[in-house]
Amino acid sequence: MSFEHPSAIERFIETLYCYRLARPRYAKYVNELNINEDETILDFGCGGGASSKPILNKLSDKGTLICLDTSKQWINKAKKRFKQHDNVIFINEDITTADIPKESIDIITMTFVLHDISAQKQDETVKVLAEKLRKNGKLALREPTKPNHGIQPNKIHNLMQKNKLIKLHERYKKSRYFGIFKKYGSSPFLGWEICRFPPDRV
């Protein structure tokens, strides 16, 4: 599988399953973020926009959705899907070099992205994402957790804690993880786990 240059079969699967059939599931996670209609949201690793659509539905013209992906083909796909929306910004670049000001994002979402970033670059990526968040901003991610394809929850916890992103809540089962983390300024709760949901379908 090539994320930079997806094959015709991969694009077909994305359209049929991710963009159409799985949309209600994406919407479920977006609902948990309590998005305000005027916020600025970054969909990190947006692909063709399957996970971006439910976010866009929550925003008014005063809100902004930033779709970022390193694949030109996927960004072009997202552009076609959202061409009628003036409040969407498309960035075809690595997050570490993208021209996004620090503390300018209210919420960052990523769906099945972090585990595909090399272990050597994961810490730098989360560090940059944390810098982009405003104080009290949130980062939400959904990841596979299989040993041969995924990232373990404890690794996610370590990455987030190292970059001062505190867990608000999470849920997971054997092969899926979903978590929401918050960027605090100075807080007496820094380092505490706020809430943990029991295992559930994620």
C-alpha cells in the first residue's frame, strides 16, 4: 500500500467504504468532540476527506476546516468533494513544515494516521501538533492496536504526556483505540487521567 500514491483499488475502497458506508461511524466520533460552529479544525492525514465531511457538517461559515495530507492524490480528491465550501483550506505538505501558526487550532483529528508514521518521527509529529493547538484545544485520534499493524495505547499515552496533552477520555478493545486529549496551560490536574471509558466498539 502506498499512501502517497494510492492505487485505483485503494481509491475505490475509500470511496465505497470510507466515504459512504463508514460515514455514520465517523460522525459518531465527531459528535463526541463538541465542536463549536466557529472553531478551526485540523483534520491531520485527511486522505480523500472521508473523516472530514462530518466535521465540516458541524461548522458554519465562521468556522474553518483545514485538510492536511502528504498525498497529492488524496488532497485533490478532497478538493473535488468540498469544492463548494469556502471555509476549507487544503494543505499538501508534512505537518512539520506546513505553514500553520502555533496556537491557531481548536481541535485536531486524526483517523488511522499515527501508527503509519515511523517510530522515529512520531514524537516530533505529536510535538508539532501540540504546538498548533490553542490552550484548552483538543486532539482526538482513532488507531488500530494490533501488534503487527497498529500502535499500543501505552505508546499513545507516552507520546501525549511527553507533549503535555492530557487524556480527557478513551475507550478501546483488542484491535481499536479512540482517545481525546487536551492541551492545558498550567493546571493542578497536569499528569492526571481525567476519565477512562470502559472497552467499547471503537
